[in-house]
Amino acid sequence: MMKDTTQSSSHAVYSIKLHIVFVTKYRRKTLAPELLDYLKRAFADCLAAWRCTLLEFGGEADHVHLLVDIHPALDISVLINNLKTASARRTRARFAEHLSTFYSKPVFWHRAYYVGSVGGATLETVRAYVDAQGTVEHARKSEANKRKPPA
């Protein structure tokens, strides 16, 4: 279970987590264990520079999964493109000989990617909470919670 990682800035309290998947160009199985370890560090460094945190990382020979905590001021598509560009550039420089057996051109990631929002609550839970706003039942529960001693 993921711990609550709510953060705050001067004007916002936020918790924005994304599941990101990158696939290698032509789905070639280029990602050896050493390369995956390197990518984990490269992604963590890139994300830190963008005020983000790499929460989880995993991958197989032809794709990687990232669970990322992002800052609300970011444009997701710009972040994604920056991650792909920076990680590809670093990886091609570090593993040039290995990658030359798979690619004759300086390519690494496929153009497409997957990104999805994730959180601790299900969509149904959030919908029910939003729907309950302004109802007598919600007001009663809120008042009861205020009277409970802290755990």
C-alpha cells in the first residue's frame, strides 16, 4: 500500500501520481539488467530536477514502468518528452556499443507512451465523495469526525 505523500507549496496542497510506460523503439529487447539499473537512476535524477519524485521503477527487456509523484505546475507532455529525451541521450552515450547491435540510428524510445493517473482512492470512492457534498448525510458525518479524538 502506498503511503500518503501529500505535498504543499505556497498556494496548493497536492498529491499527483502518474503511471508512465515507455517502450523501446521497434519493441527491441535492449534493456539488459545493468541498463535498467542505469535508467532507474537517470529517471530519478531527471525527475528531481523537475520537482518530481520517482516512487517506483520496473521494467523488462522492451519497456519500463515508472510511478512518479509530480508537481502540479508541470505540463505532463513536456515532462514526458523531457524524460524520454534525457534518458535516451544518457543511455545512448553510456551503452553505445550495446545499443549499436540493435539500432543503426541514434534512436531508443518509441514515440508513443502511456500515462495514467493513480491514487489511493478508487474512482468510485471519489465520485461518491463528490456526490455527497452538500447533503445532510455528509454534514452529519463531517460533524461526527470533528468530535472524534485524534488517533
